[in-house]
Amino acid sequence: MSYSERSSASQEQAGIMQNWAKQELRSSDLGDARLNRRLMEIVD
């Protein structure tokens, strides 16, 4: 596997993890609607 292929696979894996994290954090409740919105802004 070439460097560019490994890099592409690594980027794809990072994207999958980021999507998973977003989905998990959407259900978080920090006890304050403003904090919940800020969290999602940071994650996006």
C-alpha cells in the first residue's frame, strides 16, 4: 500500500470517528441548553 493510499484510508477512518463522536455527543445533556449548543458548535 502506497503512502497516498494509507493517507487516504487514514483520513476516511478519521471521518468515520468524527461522525460517530458527533452522533454520540448529540444526546449529551450538560444541564444548560447554551452549553449543549456550544458543544455541538465545537464538534462541528
